[in-house]
Amino acid sequence: MVRMQMYGSVLQIFNNDDCVFTFAPGDDRFHVGNGTNTFEMDRGSFKIKEKESFDKPLKLVSIRLIDENNATVTLSEGKMHFKVVGNRLDVKFEDLGDYNRLKFFIPAIADEHIYGTGETFTEFDLRGKKVNVWVAEHQNARVLSKKIAKVTLGIRNSTKKDKFESYETYYAQPTFLSSRRYFFHSECNARCVFDFTQRDRHILKFDSVANFSIGFGHTFEDVLEELTNLLGRQPELPDWVYDGAILGIQGGTDIMFGKVQRCVEKGMDVNGVWIQDWEGRRITAFGKQLMWNWEWDEELYPGLDSAIKSLNEMGIKVMGYCNPFLAIEKPLYEYASKKGYCVKDKKGNDYMVTITTFPAAMVDLTNPDAWNWLKGIIKKNMIDFGLSGWMADFGEYLPTDAVLYNGEKGELIHNTWPALWAKLNREVVEESGKLGEIMFFTRAGHTETPKYSTMMWNGDNHVDFSLDNGLPSVIPAMLSLTCSGFGLSHSDIGGYTTFGKLCRNEELYMRWCEMAAFTPIMRSHEGNNPDLNVQFDYSDRVLNHQVKMSRIHKALKPYIQKTVKENAERGIGAVRPIFFYYNEEKAFTESYEFMLGRDILVAPVIKEGVTAREVYLPQDEWIQFGTGNAYSGGNVFVVTPLGQPAVFYRKNAPKDVLEIIKKAQEVK
């Protein structure tokens, strides 16, 4: 338990019997000041320039311990109030003056590891890194064009990562988890910079003065439970999502039915069809993109209303797509514009934001009338139409110079925009009485996303084995989300971003499919250029592989459901880092293996052209899934031909878990 006590004039913060933080008169770890930012946004990617006018230290003058749960610290300007709530310490500022910058440090130790800050793709352990906590488009045009050039020239090195500082992320959150078994979370919604490069301290900088919390636990599960007590948790998923594979299909009703029929005849367990172009599509230089008008496109999908019913009778749900933009060529935008429902620019015009190759308007989520109008559109045109879920895309693109209905500055609400979008979708589902039946999944996020969204997906990954954006990158992405308090995530099987010679081959699709079978849900995506990519029905070899993996996923249903239930009740994630359970140095730095629940360890094949890989196994008794080979820990070399993923389970797992795994291994 967390408690406070005074040692002379020094305030000591204890986690059980360990003194983790101290505050003494004369300390000057807190600084305030003022500053301004200049933002340049291009297709959701940002260049940020900052100018600080001054930096003023706030010295600790005196400390008054009211009781072991409450203390007040008097500063050279203003006060801080400390309050213990369970295993959490809440810190609130009072009367600090008119400042818009706050900076302070938290003591660090040399061998400490840091995780979280939202979703990180290129690194899992953030020690030694500086993190820009700012929601943005992860796949920016500069990085993509540079990569395409190298792929075209045949000089791309998939094992080389660009500098961490050059990356942006869809999901940014002022939260981190320490290997010292504590979490830090700030209430700041503005931009933050977390500097983990110093040996003895973590320097935390905020573009507003905001309160913060630090939570502790005896185990990492305890820490995550405390964090999600604060942030909220995702509900359990609908029962149907575990019953095999959700097939990503585009192109129309006949194509959809034909592909589903072939898969069913092959014996695939198909639980859903995801048709992202249900509302129409546009062909651009980037590929087959969508027409963002949230109404059924009867020309592309004739008879879709009847088709949905027929598929439901087969036990197959149908999912769609939605985002907070509006296609300016279509009637929904015309109506919204006349009503004043769109985000404005400084001239009072609807703000046109360029996404890839085309502009679109944004619904103003701070306008109550616009909010209710968009909710009504989703209820009528998606839920009442018969869809069982959807991708709730985007949320990262709010310009900082946008003029909003509620008068808030775009810079201060930008990070919260994806959480507002998740909240709108959650209200739609709950008000329709469909929570537990419908699943929507988001890619962008911030602090309130964990309590509103039902599932994350890892965004528009590249269709390759690159460490920075391809198959391997989704593993640290899932793990960092868990460490930030969002415990349910998955990725597009096969990736998304396709261009020229950057296209998906059979091996990539099959390896990604293997990994997805051991995550909460498995869902494929055709990508932005479907004709360039291998799909699940590209060949009998690929199709038979997907059949097998879908059956394994369904066979694991009771176990995966258990992990999801644990997340709903305790917030500990379905996909978890190895260090949650094993206090070994390698466990704290392993970025490309993960635990599915407590008893299954997954080490996906993340290199092209290999049929074996070295796997780190923590000290325990492990059995390899599918072969029965036994291991007791350490670095082991295992054979991993296509169809035999490097997956292991604990020999001493509970009996019911072993029975589930036994049935999954019997799948042919």
C-alpha cells in the first residue's frame, strides 16, 4: 500500500516498505513558464517549433503532513496537494499563476526500463529515448516516399530502423510504466515531451499546467489494475468475434459472396466479413480508397441488406467502416455544411483537410447538434441496417488552427479529438442497446480512449517485414498499448500500405496470419492496392493456411475469452509483456515476443525467407505448440516452417487451459 510519512522536514512516499520518492524543502525539481508553439500539418503529420519565453523554478518551501494519506507542499509560488487513493498518489496544483508550461523530473535508476506513452511501433523499451506525446498520422508521406524509393531501387534494409524521434503515432498518451513497478499519468491534454535519456532522472515537460498521478503495485498486473482504475477499461468483446476469421473483402456483393462461399467450402471458420467500401469507393493515385458518405452504396453493393441477413443466418457477421470526415462530393456533407456542423477555418469556411490525395470536411465534435446528427446517421445507416461493427477510423487530423463550435483552441483539444470520436461511437452502441453485440475498433487515441473504445487496431502498417513499419512493428505496438492501459488490440493481417514494388507476397500474409491467430481477433485487410497484394484466397496454399489458422483461433476461444474477461475486470491486457511474470533482464528488453494471457508465449517469425528462429524463453517449463518439444528457458533455436508458428505454452498451466490448447493442436 502507498503511504506518506515525514522524516524530519522530508516527505517520504512509501510503496509498502520501499521509499520510492522524497520531497524536501529547497528542492527545485518543478519549473513553470510560458511558451508558444508553431505547427505545420501535412496529411496528418506535424512539424512543431517551440519558443519558450522563460523558465521559473518552484522551490519547495515547507511540507505539512495532514495524515498518512494527505499532505500539502508550499512552493515559492502556489501549492501542491498530495492525496493517497488506494495504491495511487494524486498530485494537484493550486495557485501557480498564469503559466502554460510545466516541467519537472522524477528520479530514475540506471537499469530502469520505461514503456507506454501510447502506442510505439519501433521501440518497446523507451529508456534512452525522447518521446513527443502528440497525436498524429503514423504513416507520414515523407517516410513512405523515402521507403518506396529504396524498395524500387532494391536497397531497402528491412532490419534498419529510422531514428525514433522521426516517428509519429496515432495514439499518444501522457502515461508510462516503469520497471520499478509504478505508472505515471498526467491529466495534460496539450503536447508533452517525455525525456528518458538521462541516467538519474526522467524529465517531463508539458504544454499546460496539469495535475498528475503515480500508481504502484506489488506486481505489474497490480500496477495495470491501478492505472485502469483511473483511466477505465474495455468491455468484453461480442461472443462471435472469437469464432474464426473476419475476412476483409471489397468490390461488391457478388465478390463478397463468392469469396465467402469458397472459404466456407474449404472448411474455414468464418465469423465475419469486413466490407470497408460498403459506402462506396474512389480510385486515386494512392489506390482504391473510400467514399466517405455514410450511406449504403446500392450500386456497388446491390441487395446488401438481404445479403447481411443471409450471412447472419450462416453465423457470419458483417462489419463496415466509418470516420469523422465527410466526402465533399456527397449529400451528407451538403447537409452538414448548410447546418454549420463542420469544423471551420479562420475565415469561417469549412476546413478542408487533405488526407492522401483528396480533401474532406470534418464534423465538429464539439457541436452538440452535429454530434447528435452524426450519431443518428450511424444508428440508422449502420446499426439499423444490420452491421455488427465497424472500423472507426482516423481522429488524428484536427488542425491546430481550427475554429471549433465550443471555442476551444485547436492546439489544446487536438490530442483529445480521437477520444471524442471513440466516445461518440460508444454512445451510439450503448444507446442502441448493442454493447456486447457490436464491436468497433479505433486506431487513434489519447487518455479517455481506454474507457470508450472497444478495440484498437495498429493502423496502416506496411506490407513487408520491416522492423519500423511492417509485421514486426505491430508487436511493440500491442505491448505499448497494454502498458498504457489499453488492453485489446490487433492488426490488419498482411498490412495495409501498398505502393509499386512495396506489395504483399504469400509468405508475409501467411506469417501475419499465424501471429493473428494468437491475438484477441484475427481480421484481414486487402490493403489500399488490393490488386497488387496476395489475399487470403490468392492460392490454395494461402487459403489452406488461413483455414488452419482460423480453426486454431476458434479452438482457442475459451482461453482468449478468459484473457479478455481479465482485461475487462482488471485492465491487465490480453496481450502482455513477458516481464509481467518473469523478473529477468532479457524479459524487460524483449520487443518481438509476447504473452497471450498468462500461459501462452508467442514468438512470431519476423524475417522473410527463414524457416527457423531463435526464441527467448524465460525460466519455466515450456512446451512448443504443435510439436510437443519441451524447453526449460533460455535462448532456444526452433524450426518454424510455414504453418508451424513459434508458440509455447506453460507445462504447469491450469488443467482447463491445457485441455483447450490440446484441442487447438489437433486442428489440421
